[in-house]
Amino acid sequence: MEEELIDAVPCSSLAVDAILRIGTAGAIWGLCAGPQLARKRGLSGITRASFVAKSIGKYGFQCGLVAGVFSSTRCGIQRYRKQNDWMG
């Protein structure tokens, strides 16, 4: 039943799902890494807050972009070959 559902979902929906999930994980990573990097650079006040906000956006965007490209490429190749290479 699950295989039939995966085959029925469009590649764009899978890509958006991957972007949201992994992009959120990247934003959380930026939230954790940003303050540490700002402290190493000696930033404080508004400049520190700005740096942390930019790192959250940067990590979220980069991770989401990679996840979206990977997911849509994998789905497109899978549909083209008409084979599922995942075991299980």
C-alpha cells in the first residue's frame, strides 16, 4: 500500500516536503552555531543578533536547497527508470 502511495505523489510535493524538513533542520543548526561563531568573532549587541539571524537564514536556505535538488533529482530519475532502488 505504501509503495502505491509513493508512486502517486508528484515529485514537486516530495521536493517541497524535503525542503521544509531539512530547511528547518538547517535553521535549527544555524540557531545553535550562530551564537558560537558570533562569540568567536567578538560580536555583541545588534551586530551579534544580526549575525545570528543571517546564519539561521543561510544554513536553512543552503540545507533546504540541497535537499530539494536531491529529492527532485532522485524522484525524476526513479520515475524515468520506472524502478525503485530502495530496499524494503
